Amino acid sequence: MSHHQILLEKIRQRTATVGILGLGYVGLPLAIRFARAGFPVLGLDIDQTKAEMLEAGTLYLKHMPADAIKVLRDSKFEATSNFSRLAEVDIFVICVPTPLNEHREPDLSYVVSTIESIVPHLRPGHAICLESTTYPGTTEEEVASRVYLTGQIVGEEVFVIYSPEREDPGNPIDPRNVPKVVSGMTKNCLDIATAFYQTIVDMTVPVSSTQAAELTKLLENIHRAVNIGLVNEMKIVADRMDLDIHEIIAAASTKPFGFVPYFPGPGLGGHCIPIDPFYLTWKARAHGVTTRFIELAGEINSSMPSWVAEKVGKALNDKVKAVKGSRILILGIAYKKNIDDTRESPAAEIMKILNQQGADVSYSDPHVPIFPRMRKYDFQLESIPIDPDMLSSYDVVVLVTDHDAFDYERIGRYATTIVDTRGRFGKCSATIVKA
């Protein structure tokens, strides 16, 4: 039998050992899904603490399903930071961050270092799958090229795959119902990708090349970023006209065709939507293309924290107060509601701006008890529990992330001034300021 046939049979028999490299917001849910499907799963992360917590039966991602630990305990799953154990793996799945550097250019250092840790352990019959979001050409240029340097033939001995992640933390949808885009460097690679992912999803969506799959992922997130940019700009227009953008969206949403509602906010957060447009614009420039529309949306979305800070300043001016010396409470610092993920959260930028203007800034977030370490922000803060006396002691309360756990009726009753970036409170009033 060929290496292709042998690996397909291992996948069908669930005997292929799956190595998940990176146990974060993408890798850990994926590890649980393959463990649930019956595969031996080895989860690897450079952070030894993660491996120790999982081995001890503790989840560090709060949005995970309630039975996640039971699945890991009852399955053939192990977590480790010992990368020498890569020798035990048949299918390597790379789920590491792809951030931007200080020049807003793609930083593939995590991807490259992970691939280089895999290469010494490669043997015929292995597959490497990249799930990290990236620009078209990455799988070929960074993964396949290193396989070729080992002397092994891609598509005959080692199978190179790209299948972009579609994780949505906090979304209750069953991940089996989310179709999985799959691609491979050759037809045999695509066969492996399809068979592999069909074990955890109801539908796979094969595309013609890894570049097509890479661009598919970028399109999905840029589509959202551009439409959020549009509605954020519409929010500013409506505000100048003294109109409620949420009322406008609700009315437009009654049209049964040709309109899809997007909702404004304080800016974009998460690892994908704020970052992915820059991956495409960087690659497009290499092809002599200027992505003006995408870049404009990025500028609008990036400006929203400043817009919110200006609204806070105006709310204080109306009370004959300055930002400097005012006590300001930020409600919610996760990038979206009901999760603990603070990556690229606009709350941090809003807090930084207000802090630089001299405000005394605090926060309350039931999902984030301690302000996390961030590259650009250094707040030594802990979440403050909400109570009537506390609320009334602040000059302004800013709703940034509208967690369901917040008691909005109580907040509205006791806060002296609320700057609402999510439309959770009613119409503008002496107490409510829309932002």
C-alpha cells in the first residue's frame, strides 16, 4: 500500500495520532473534537502551565462546553510541553497565533518556529495541516518548502494541508454543523484533508488550492470587518443627525431581502477581524494591488476607541467636569460578550486614552477577574464587583462589552451617567449617552 492509502486507513480506523500544536482558543477546542471522535490526541504547547492544568482536569478557557474535561479524561488525550514527543504523531495540526508586528505586517514567527520543530520528526506517511489564519501562499512557501528540503515528496510521502479555523468562542452552535474548508498541495493531500476533517464535521468544503483556502478565510473575516466599518461610519452620521442608529438598523432589518444587519460598537477585537485585513493588504501590495476599500474600513474601525473617549469627554463636559481627575468605570473588557478573551479588545485602547487624559479608570468584567498582560497595555487592575454604592461613585460608566451577566436594570438605576457603546440602554437622556 502507498503512504497515502496507509494514512487514509489510519484515519478511518482512528489509529492516527493527532498532534495539536498550540492549545489556545483554536487548538484546545480542536483537540477536544478529535479526542471525542476517538483519535489518540497529543496536545502540545510551549506554555507548560496549560499542559499541567489540562492534565489536572482544569480548563483555562471559560467558554468551553461543560463536558470538555470529561471528554479529555475519558479519551486518549495527553497534554505536554515536551516537543520531543512529536515523534509519536502522524498528523500535525498547527494552531498558533499569526499576529502583526509593530509595522502592521504579518508576523509568521510562531508558524515558522512550529514547522521547524516538526521537520526533524517527519517521516513518510505523515501529514501537516496549518489552521492558522494567514495570507495566500503561506502553506506552500513556509510548510511545503521545508518538507521538500527533507528530500521527501509532498503528496506521495508527506501530505501538506491547509484548513482554516472557524472557531467562534461563546457561540452555542454545534461545531459539527460548521462546514470545514479543506485544501491540499496535491490531490492526495486533499484526500487526506477531507477524510481527516470529515471525522469531526458533517460537511467539508474542498477548494482547488491551499491559496484559495487561505484567501477564503481572509474573505470571511474581511467581509465582517468592512461591514462593521460601514455601520460604524453610519453610527457617526446618525449621531450628528441626532438619530439612533440601533432604531435605524432594526427598521432596515425588516426588509426580507438585500439587507443583512451588522451592529456598531466601540471597535473591533479578537485575533481575526482586526488583523486579517492587514494580512491581505500586505500580500496584495506584493501583487501591485491597493486594497483601498478594505484599508478605509480598517481606519474607521481603528478610530472607534477614540470616538468613544470623545463621547466620554462630552458627557463629562455636560456635567461641568473634566476628564482629568474623573472616576470612570469600564464595563466589560473582553472583545465580545460572554467570553474571557481580551485579545485586541477595544476596551484596552479606550482605557489607555482616558488614562492618558488623566482619568482614574477602573473596570468590571465577570469573565476577566484580573487585567491580563498585553503587549501595548500595562494596567495593574482587578475587576470590581458591581453594587449600587460603587456605581453611583463613578462620574461615568462606559458599557464596552455587553455581557449577559450584567444587571442592566441595576446599572441604569444607580449609575449617574452611562456611555453606551452597544445599544443596551434605551434612548439618549440626561443619564444615557450613545457612543
